[in-house]
Amino acid sequence: MDSVTVTPRQARERQRQGVLLIDIREPHERVSGQAEGALGVRRAELEADPARHLPDPQAEVLLICQVGKRSRAAAEALRGAGFARVYSVDGGTNAWAGEGLPLVRPQLEPAEADFLERYSRHLRLAEVGIEGQRRLAAARVLVVGAGGLGSPAAFYLAAAGVGHLRLVDDDIVDRSNLQRQILHTEASLGTPKVESARQRLQALNPSIRIEPVQARVTSDNVEALLDGIDVVVDGSDNFPLRYLLNDACVKLGKPLVYGAVQRFEGQASVFDAGRHRGAKPCYRCLFPEPPPPEFAPNCAEAGVLGVLPGIVGLLQANEAIKLLLGIGEPLAGRLLQFDALAMRFRELKLPPDPDCPVCAEGRPFPGYIDYAAFCATT
């Protein structure tokens, strides 16, 4: 011990004698338990306006955090500001609990308690915090496909607290899906994939909204499906749908998180040309024309390693979350390729095509086409 710290038992005894104990942790840290009788005041608030919480500079005050480091730093800062009898509880709440001293849970509304506890690890990140988490709660993401890519992407978006997930898929669950489509179980066989997905995601996070849409995405309904959406996650497995989603996202100014898998290889990118004309590419900048069918078989024809869609789908979820929070460097303008057998990532620069028929700067939207015919005849 030194002149700035006291043991948890010393703190408890002084507290019984009327000394004020202040828990300076963030609200989400206090949800799991705080020292009985402690007043919760965030460190930043206490240091910014100490007189508001410590009206008598001569009064003895005890500070406690999680392990004792923040409370010691705060005590030293307050002493420097003229509050000479501020002490830190050595070892913090961890040591307090280890000594068997009483802990209590703050009285919060159930929804607030769920929010603070469920997302506590996000809230500790300065890049997310409470404001970022509330931004995720207000966000709306469209996940096209509840299969190999859509399953892990939707799972982690739901776990992260994205407030509204719109899932679109017209298929039903088949036993061959279970090797990689982790949203579904044996009990889901024969049920619509979007309904199976809704049940699993709602069980994971009851506080968000899951909107299942059992439909095929077409030129007639794509804009309605994108209405109000912040980010689109493309979990499709065919070229006509990829081109359709790309064109709609360019027209409507929506970022498109792309992923694709085949056998042991996958790739991911972000196509954000709709919001950044001439600066970021779209899917057509990567694939001006679809490859012949014999060079691009689907998973049913060529097979796929079961864990591969999980890896790529998680990359897509990561990109979507970054876009929603406005943090990090999105994959826009970059194509990330992954070889599962070699366990190797490779990144390619992907510049915008100045002559792209859809996203070139200043070019009006050409309209939707017969995408199936386009992909079949190219």
C-alpha cells in the first residue's frame, strides 16, 4: 500500500463510517456488479467537474474501478486539482469481490440492462462505445441469401446488435445445406430458409427485428427490398442476382458487401460506387461480363469446403459493421482473395472503370436488363 491506495477491507470499513465510495467505471461495466453502497460516476465526468460530485475538497473520498489502475490515476488527478484526501481501492472491484465483500447490481430498466450487458465488449471499444452501439441498433441491413454466406454474416450481425435484418431467400432447407449453412438444423428440414433463420437469430438476440422475406429477388422487387436499407450483404450464389444487386445498389446509392466461394477459395469486397461515383468501383468493374458457365460452376456442381463460407461470410459481416460505424478502412477498391488450402490471403487493387456502363461518373442509370439472358449468352 502507499499514500494513494487502500485495501478493499479498509475501504469497506471507511465506507461504514460514512466515507463516500465512487465507482468510476463505465455504466456497462457496473451492470455485472458493483461494490455495495458505491455511487456510480464515470471517470471522465468526475475529472471534468469534480466540484459537482465532491463539494468539500477536504472530505475523504474513495474511488474504485475494475482492477485499480483507473481509480489510482483518477485519485492522483483529483489530488492535483486540490482534493487532497482522495484514495484508490487497490485491486478494484475484482479484489473487492475476491475478498467476499458485498456486490450489488444497479437498478436499471430491463432493456437498458440488456443493452449494457449484452454489448459490454463493444462498449469498451473507443471506436464503438455507447454511441456506436446505438448506431448499430438503429441500422438496417439487407442480407440476400440465407445460405452458406448469409448464415454466418446474419449470425454475427444479429449478435453485434444490428437493429433490423431483412433476410431474403426463396429456398427451403435441405439436408445438404447443413454442412455449411449454420443457421439451419435438422429440425429445419423442409421449412423456408428465411423462417429457419428468423428463429435462430431471434433466439440469439431477441432485442432486434428479423424481417424474413421468402421471395426471389427480381428487377420488379429489388428496389422495394432495398428501401430504407443502410448496407446490402450479398450472399447470393449466382451471377444474374449479383449483377442485379450491383446495379440496384449503384442506382440507389447503397454500399454492397460482396462475397463468393467455390471449392477451397473465396473472395470478398465492398462495392460502393453508388455513393462514390468515379472514385470506387462496382461489381461490373470487376466482372464487365460473367464468365462462361463451364468456368464458374456453382457449389452444387463444384463442391465447397464447409468452413469456407463461414470465413468469407464473417469477412462480409465485418465489412458491414465497419460501414455502419464509419470506422476502419472498408474493402472498397480492394478485392480480398482467400485460399483455404494454403491458408493465404491475397489483396488486389480494384480501380473503378471510367467506362463502366453502370457506375461511370456522370452516366445515367441504363435500366435493369434480363440478367439471366445476359449471363447465359455471354
